[in-house]
Amino acid sequence: MDEQKHGRDMTRKQRRLTIIGCSLGVLALAVGLVLNALRDSIVFFSTPSMVAEQHIVPGRRFRLGGLVEPGSLKRGNNLAVSFEVADTSAKLAVDYKGILPDLFREGQGVVAEGALDPSGIFKADTVLAKHDETYMPKEVADALKKQGHWKDDYGAKAGPKADVKADVKIDDGVKGAGGAVASQGKTPATEGMTR
């Protein structure tokens, strides 16, 4: 009777391998669930020409960066705004409903976050504008350099503020709808970008 019972019991090595195998399976499942959840919240930066080349599917969230095309800004009812974001070779129409940053204007750098709709219009839920004539989002500057359209005098007028990193995320504000952060007050770190 002891021999039958002993034959069905797992050896120490078998138990260890079973526990390790089950642990790895649970870990793989957890990593898969986390990556699947983060897939929709990861946002990438694209210029209008990159959007045209990559054929981004409608509904996929991303950041759109470039310059607001002069003459394209149109204001509608209930804070609705439409404008075009352009780089050197392409333009993309943007619709936004909300209050634009105080420094938003035509011909200036902008980064908008949102998704394309089925008609190819970018529906933005967040719009960030540059601080002054010397500020440019790091991603926009890198894209201009990559395309060979960077002017050496973009950062020349900045003076002592040129050393300040523009891509620092400040979370000293209040989280709004969709997890967006609105910074409060003016500190040296938050003066570079307005919402």
C-alpha cells in the first residue's frame, strides 16, 4: 500500500519543475496582459509626411507635430477649431474642441495628440503650443533635422534659456479627463509649454 502511494507522489525535482513551469506561465500571462493594455496608451510622435507614408489606421492614437499652416485656422461654434499642421512636404487637417493655449497661432510649432477619423482628419484631444520664437518641441526639431530643413539660427536667439530641456514632463497639476495634465502656475520648468 505504501508502495502504491509512493509511486503516485511526485519527487522533489518534479514538484520544483512544476512550480517553476506554472510560475513562468503566470508571469508570461501577466506580461502579455500588461503589454496589451499599454499598447493603446503608448503614443508616438509623427509629422504629417510620416502619417502619409505610414498609412496610420483611423482610431489609432498618436502625436502629430509640425507648424500650424498660415491661413488655415478656422474657429467654429462651442470652442470648435480647425487648422492644418504642416511640415515641409505634407499637410494634415486637425479638428479640436476646447480652449487653445494662449500662445497658439499660425506659423508656430504645435504638437497635437489624438487620432485620425475615417475621413482622414486628425481629431485632437490635446494641443500643445510652443513658448516663444526660440522654442521648438524636441521631436519637431529632430524631424526637421532629419529632413534637412533645420536652420542653425532656431536656437541662436534663446540665450541662457537654450540649456533648458523642453521635453521635460511636469506633473504638478490636476489630472483632467483622459488623464491629461494641466499645469498650474508659472515656474521656470513650466513656462516652456502651454496647454
